[in-house]
Amino acid sequence: MNQAKTGILEKFVNTVMGVKPGKQNPPNTSTATTQELDINAVLVYKLGTILQIAVMILVLLGMEKLIIFIDHNSGFPSWVSTALTALFFAVLSIRSRIFSLLDNTRSRTTYDQVIRPRWSPPPLAFPIVWMIIAVLRVISSVLVWQTMNHQFLLLPLILFVVHLALGDTWNTIFTVERRLGAAVPVVILGPWLSALVVTAIYWETNPLAGMILSFSCVWLTVAAVLVWRIWQLNGSEPLYPLKLASGEK
């Protein structure tokens, strides 16, 4: 019975978070004998991240126009704009990768196949924690939005979408392409550092929002340490994307 319940929970969580739990074809790896920097990959990551941020900023602009229309139309109840904003942030928090041009498949393949430290969380813990963080992101972002008089195109929310884009790019590097070396500096300078910045500016805008979002910083600190240990345990390849052999791309 417990196994059945666990299976149902795992299926539900993976469906919500878009994680593919089954064993799939091994992802691209950076195990080529060459130590040459893959300049093309670096350019693709940068361009993909910049374009994703630009698209999400345009989406913020669209939401601002929509909410202004709703707020100035007496035909809508007062709660409609808040409900739509919460729904928007929920979609953004769970599915920000739909705005990315990079391959952002959520899969357990890499995590299941690499050597992990003994203290590493079980695979199911990740989508569960990220689902909780998504809820906290929605609550904190709505609080910030309310504090900013229903505006979207202001620094806190722009930095928030930058944080999401950096997380998606890291997912491409680690989960999809299994570049364990490059994943280390990217997770530190990307998702982890940006989470600290967003939490700080949320806190400055609305202390309760910053307090709520601070849990994500704790989890990302654990995740960053885990990525670093996985890198160490699996060969300590160079901390940059290696150029793959022609058959590995």
C-alpha cells in the first residue's frame, strides 16, 4: 500500500513538474578526450539565456497591459487581476522553460546515472521541493506585485525572470548535456547567486515576500554543494564545456 501511494505521489509530482522519471537514452556527455573549450556551446548558452529573458520581459509587459485593462474595467470583480497574476506566476515558476530555445527536458537520467555522495537526496525529493518552491515563488511574487501597485516591469520581477532563465540554462548544461564541469560555476553564478539577489530585492520591496522566498536560497545552496560533489566524484573534468566528439553531439 505504501509503495502504491508512493507511486501515485511520484507520478503526480513528476506530471506537475514535467519530469520524466524513466530511464531514457543517455544524454550528451562531455567525456571526449579533448580538453578544448566548446566556444559554440558557450555562445548558444548565452544567446539562449538572453533571448529567454527578453521573451519573458515581453510577457511581463503583456501581463501589465492586461492587468491595467482589467483594473480599469468596472465589469471585472476586484479579485480577478490578483487571480490572473497568481496563475501567471504559477505558470512562470513551473514552466519557465517554455520560453527557452535550449533543450530543457526535465529528466532524472543524469542524476540516476552519475556517482552521487551518500547524503544526496532521493530523486523524488527534487520535484517535490521544486513544487513547494514554485508555490513560495507565486506567493512572494504576488506580494511584490501588490506592493508595486500591480506593475510588472520593475526591477524585482525582471530580476525574477532572469533568475528563472539562468536556472533553465543550468538545467540544459547539467541534466540534458551532462557537462558536469561546466555545471559547477554555472549553478553558483547563475541560479544560486541570482536567487540571493532576487530574495534580497524582494525583501527590500516587501519583507514578507523576501522571507517567503528565502527558502529557495537554502535549497539552492544544498543543490550547489551537491553539483560540486557530483563533479568531484565523477572525474573532476574542467570547469567549462568541453568540445564533444562528432558522434556525441
